[in-house]
Amino acid sequence: MIDIEHISKHYVVDSTAIPAISDINLHIEKGEIFGIIGASGAGKSTLIRTLNLLERPDSGRILVDGSDITKFSKTELLSYRREAGMIFQHFNLIGAKTVADNIRFPLKLTGNYAEVEMDARVSELLELVELTEHRDKYPAQLSGGQKQRVGIARSLANHPKLLLCDEATSALDPQTTQSILRLLRDINQRFGLTIVLITHEMDVIRAVCDRVAVLDKGAVVEQGQVTEVLLHPRH
Ligand code: ADP
């Protein structure tokens, strides 16, 4: 369960303050798929990146299961980040590593696993995202949808409780988008994983989200069940 309380964040460019998000309040339930939609520049990326503190808010609290992550020590933050996986619009895979090694990478970073344990986990994840026969390929040899499947497998490696999706299907064609969204829904249901996604596409919200918040100029202007917000949109 995540409670975002009075979160604001601005950037400074050439000594000018640019407000990105202002006084955001959101409640995200454990196990739900929560969508954040808005036009370009609305503050979506900034907001989702505060949830793993890739962006540190200027003010406000982010309570995850009751603990304020903005108060975490370095060590606490490191272990929290393992529980908060993230996938990206442009996949962010390591081009010089194979599919299997990309997925293995976050496991290796922990220093907690023996080689055989990592082998087993990588095989399990490859199966989950249906890429077993592509395990020895490099990212450049894969389609966009396959690259995002690698991104998803990698993000799940350390058994996260939360998955953050930053425009994860925006670089994909409609058919591939649907298959990636089905995979996310499947993972959400099988593992009870909480998913927070940002998108500028209403179709993505309609396809997978339970609840949605509409962001405009850095503020939440509407939020609720997807069916209600889509049936009676105010924005
Ligand atoms: P969205 O993801 O909805 O497109 P962003 O969170 O990227 O919105 O941006 C919100 C606002 O913050 C925009 O005005 C954008 O120009 C500004 N912004 C975002 N990132 C930076 C940055 N690193 N430096 C300066 N301004 C930024």
C-alpha cells in the first residue's frame, strides 16, 4: 500500500524554477494496477520516479506499507529499490549482454545468490516472459516487444512487491502493446504484484488499470475507478 502525501517537486533550469508536480496526494492499494495519465509535460515521469526516489521530492511524504521512504537511510533505500522494479519506454537493456545476462544482472548486483540459484531464477523468468529460446541473443537481435519482455523479466528478478512502468508500451505497435499489457496483467494476478504505470494513452488505462489518476500541469485533476473516470470524464 502506498500513500503519496503532499508531494511537490521542481527543477531549476538557468536559475529559473520549473514546477513539475505540486501537492500530489494519491493512495495506491496493494495488488492493484494504478494508472497515471496525462499529456506530455504533465509531470507523470517526475511523479513515478519519486516512487523509487530516482527523483527526490522537495516536500511531502511517500509511505510504503507505513514507512516513509523519503526518510530511508542509504542501506534502507537500496533494499527498498530491490522491491520496486521498473521498466522503461526504451527498455534500457545492456547492449553488450545477452538476454539471459541482462536478466541475471540485478541478481548478481545483490551478491546474495550462488551461480546455480541465479541460473535457476533466470530460466524461470525466461519461461515467464516466453523468451527461453532467445536467451543467448543480444538486445539488437530482438523486436521491441521482446526487448520489453527482457525488461520485465529483469525488473522481476529480485521478487519486487511493486512494479513501476514508465511509458512501457509507448515505443510499441498496438498489437505488441496488447501482448505486453496482457503479460503485465498476468504477472499482477499471479504474484499479487502492485503495478503503477504512467501513459499518455487512454487505451492502456482501459486495457489494464483498476484505478486511474489524471494529471494536468503537475496536479491530480481527477481520480477513481477506471470505469467511472472513463464513463464520466471531467477532463
Ligand atoms: P511527463 O512525464 O508528463 O511528460 P515530466 O515529469 O517529464 O512530465 O515533466 C514535468 C515538467 O518538468 C515539464 O515542464 C518538464 O519540462 C520539466 N522537467 C522534467 N524533467 C526535467 C529536468 N530533468 N530538468 C528540468 N525540467 C524538467
